[in-house]
Amino acid sequence: MKKSLILLVVFLCLAAVASAETKFSMELWNRWTYHMTDGEVDQNEMNLSRGYFRIEPVFTPNIKGRFNLDFFSDEGMSNGAGIKLKYAYLDFSNILWEDANLTVGLMKTYFGTIYDWEYVTIEKDPSDKYKFVASTDYGLGISGYLPQGFGTYAFAAYNGEGYKKTGEHLNTAMNFCADVRLTPMAGLTVGGSYYMMNKNNDKIDDVDNPDRIEYNMMAGVARITLIPNVDIWAQYLTRETDKPHMDDYEAVTDQAISIIPIISLQEFTGKDLELVFRYDMYDNNTDVDNDVAGSGAYNTTIAGVNYYMMRDEKNSPKLWLQVNYSMKDKLDEDADDSSSIEAQLRWKFSENL
Amino acid sequence: MRKIIIILAVLALAVFPAFAGRNANSLTIAGSTTVLPIAQSCAEAYMNANPDADISVRGGGSSVGIANIIAGTVDIGDASRHAKTKEIVQAKSNGVNLYENIVANDAIAIIVNSSNPVNALTLAQITSIYNGSITNWKDLGGPSMPIVVISRDVSSGTYEVFSTIVMGGNASTDSALMLASNNAVATTVKDTPGAIGYVGIGYLSSDVKGVSVDGVTASKKTVLNKTYPIARTLHMYTNGRPRGMAKNFIDFVLSPEGQRLVEENGFIGLQ
């Protein structure tokens, strides 16, 4: 911990000295969770879910960086708090070609809506929640904008195992991701992502070796903002897992569908309020009936309110309250359903040096 | 049945907001500090002529103006630069069509302290000052005095235009003082004998001295005939073609009376 703090101070000094302008910011999520399974309360807890400390140096108009530490409540640590590195990347823009960014380091994953996710619900982005991909990973990516605002594209190579694993915990295979979004007209965005992930396939020739695993993941994304004050996100995720040691079949496919309408009430109430709904359907194996015993398929319904109490000059939230009620409905009729109420106060502040 | 009720409730709530509308007599404007004096004086004149109108104007910078149009929190976003592709994509994704209304011409004037005898610089010399290659006025025909480099903050449109035209997209020297507004730059240059800065031509005053660039002085004539090298257009962005009161206001800015106010504030009209 002491070494981490020293490294942090050194990085701060270097970033502040070397850059033309450096933004320091902190964002904290104070959360209360009341969770019930089959009518029995099994969690009633307040904690610090996230404590992001960010440094964003601007070295030149075309070279920008982002460094992000995540502090959080963690009963496993002796002092009750954990820390992890969440982002550490440099963006080189307009170097390869116009409107293109070359990103190097611990960066966001360009898969589905995980890159766009601003936690409109307290629950994670679907591809993060259903563990399709990690939200950030070590890699190198090229992203950019199509001419005349027609959309975006991104290609990246990653370790493929998220931000928590490094060194000997990593396999040697690189993984690849591509994402394209098209906005043919204002208010309508459609797109998709493809992620090819494999583990050890490059160093194990024996195709029957159980350590060889291959995942092929795809995401289809749509965003509709054609109706004033209404923002609708929809996503379809599918993953084929190919493990040679599986007995009955060669591949398992799981999939998720998520629909999220967000309704701004500001024009009617005068308050910066949003209603948020979310309906997720997750099927852990498309070859097995969802209502049989042992099925891991479930649906999640979330209804929530976001109350933005303060925003910055660019309209980004600075202080806001989120309240969510969620129901998890397991399709295996013998399995227990669960529900939860969560309230979260998020607040952030920043300073440019 | 429960799912059907939930879906119907969501649909009802989704359609209901579509009928909301803003107050037809009020207008909010935010953005570029360069465009700010134009917006303010035109808003005053417009409200004098239309007593029912209520126009609120604030600065923040070009990025703020465009971000607020994308978020739908203002009716007009002022910007002293063109919208970036990133902003156009964000806007379209949010259901907003960024529409650029050009309202004035501007030159970015290079200013020095009134006591500084240097009257003329080349574009190459300005680049060398701002990248830190030239650090003393004696190398430019002036007195032996360190150059104090004053720049705008990186989020300002004036910085973007200066950075593109003068610096070729490269960074200013690390020793440059980054200030948040045209006024702050002009005041600091006025109070610092060795200072050099850049401001929209509307901020030129007798407190500071404007220097010529490549032998051309910033003026209406040199901007309109495109001989002054650090020139740009000023914009008021709207969501789609302006309608209602936003249209009436922009029509006023573009009218002979509005363009007179543009020039009264030291900027250059469109004609």
C-alpha cells in the first residue's frame, strides 16, 4: 500500500509537470443495499461501492492521458478498503489519420455498450454483469469517427483477461475486438461488436486439451432518441464457448437481451429527474430449456429514479441520487427469486491545474 | 399480466414527455467567451425591442456551448470554432442535429504590453515564441527582457484555432500561462511588461498593443480579404435549423442592426 502511494505521488508530480493542463477528479459512490431472497433479508448494508481518483493530463492537443484508481469497501482487506488500477492509458489523436485515436494501456473494452455505460442503473452494463468481457483491459486500440458524424469504429487487441489479472495469471494468447456504430440519422444509432477470445490456443497444439478455450462473442446495439425526453437502449449479446473437454457437446451458447428506456422528467417537474427501466433476459445455455431444474436462465426487471442535484458547466452530473428496485426472476421454478432496493449517492469534484 | 402492465406504463410515460415544450418567450445561450459580448449586446437590444422576451446569456467556452446544445439544456450554443466530428457524432446519437449559424468574422490578434517596442512579428516567430524556441525579446528586435507567454486554456475555441493555425496542432511551451478567458489574457498582458498573448479582435483596446503578423495588421479589411493569417468565423449552434425565438434572435444578430452591434464590439461583420 505504501509503495502504491509513493508511485501515485510520483505519477502525480510527473503528470502535472509534463502536461499543459491536468485535470484531477474524484468520484464517490455511497451505496445502501437491501437484498431479499425468497422473502428473507440476506443483505442490509451501506458501503463505498466506488471511489474513483482520476488524473487526466493533456500533454498536447493531440496527446491526452487518463489514470484512474478505484478505491472501494472490501471486507477481505485488513483496513476494510481495497484499491485497484482501473484505467491507465494514453490517447494519441490525429496521428494515424484524421479523427483517429491510437490508445495504448489499460483502456476501456470496445464491446457492446460497455464503452458507453454511465451507470444509469446501479446495476452494471449487461456485458459486464453477465461476464462477457471485463470493462477495461490492457491493450492497444484504434478508434475514430466516420466522416460527417456518420458513426464510430474501433479495433483493439487485448490481453483478454481484464484489469485484475497480470503476470503469471495471464495466458499467452492475444484477443481481438471490433466495434462499429452507425448513426444514419439524428436519434438513431445501430451497431455491433465482435470479440474473439481464446486461452492458450497458441501454445497448445493438442486440440483436445481442456486448457484450450475459445469464445466468440457478438453484440448488437441500438439507441433511439427520436422521442423528445426519451432515450432507449437495446442490446443483444451472444457468446459461443468452445471447450474440447465438454462431454455432450462441443460448444455452449449463452445470450442476453437488455432493454433500457430512460425518461427525463425535467420539463414537467422543473427538477432534473429521470425515470429508468431495465429488463434483462439471460439464458445461460440456449440448447437447454430455461424452465428445467438446474437452469441458470433468469430475467431481471429494474425500475429506478435518478435525481441529478448538481451538474457541471458541460452538463455532466456532479451530485446525484439513484434509487433502484430490482427483481431477479429465475426461470427454474424450484430456484429462489430475489429482489433488492438500492440507493446510491454519487458525487464528484474536479480541479484543473 | 404484470409484465404487460409494466410495458404499458413505460410506453405511456415514454409518449407523455413528447408533448412538453419550452417557454416560447425565453431563450438560453451559453458558450464561447469570444462570442459572449456579441450575444450579450444583441440580447439586450433584442429584449429592449421585445419586452416579453427573456434571454439569459452566459460564457463557459466553445466546448461548453456545444456540450449544452447536445444535452438540450440551452437553445443556442456559442462557439468560436467549428464543431468537432466527435461532437457531431455525440449530437446525432443524442437526437440533436448540430446546425451552424455563422454570425461574425473574427481575427485572433497577437498582443503585447503597451511598453514593448516590438510592433511586428512573423507567424514563424510567433510559433517559436509559443513552442519555447525564442524566450527573450532581444531576439526579436526588442529589449533584453524574458518573454512571458500567455495562452488560453485548452478547452477554449480560441486555443483550438490558435493551436491549429499557429502551432500546427503542437503544444505550447510548458512555461505558458493558461488563462480561462479573453479578458484574463488582455489584463495579464496589460500588467506584465514582457508578456505576449492572443485574443479575439474584439478584445483589442488601448490597454495593450496589437502587433502585425507577417506584415498584416488584424482589421476588417484584412480579415474579409483573407490576408490576415489568424482569422476565423464565429458561430451560434442550434439543434437543427433555428426555429421560434432562436430563429428570431439569430435573424436579429444577422440583421443590419445586429451586425452593427457585432462591429461595435470590435468584431467583423459578415459583409
